Amino acid sequence: MSDPSDQRDQEKSTVSELPGLAAFATMGSTIAGCEAVGVVLGLWLDRLTGLAPGCLVIGIVLGTVAAVLSVLRQVRRYL
């Protein structure tokens, strides 16, 4: 039979690793979501104002800045 304390140690290590794994798993979707919002808003503003592709470029830049800041905030939690 296995020692119950060994089983508890394994459960603790698995549970303690989950938040870090979840954070890294969400980084890709965070980047994609920020970029997608920037592109969609840029295209929408281009259609409203007729300033194509100016608003799209601004939307991409703002989406990239938002993605970088969001990922940095996520990474700082675990440093």
C-alpha cells in the first residue's frame, strides 16, 4: 500500500502547478483576442470615416500594445 502522505504531496504539487499552466495557456488567446478587437474596431472606424487604412493601422498598434501589457501583467503575477 502507498503512504497517504505521498499521495497528498503529489496532489499538492499537481494543484499548485495548475495556476501557472492556466496562465500560460491563456496568453495565446489573450494576444489573439486583443489583436482581433483592434482589427475589428479599426475596420469599423475605417468604414465609418472613410480613412482606410489609417484606422486599421491604429487599431493593430493599439491591439498589440494591449496584448503586450496584458501578457506582462499575467507574467508579473508569477515572478
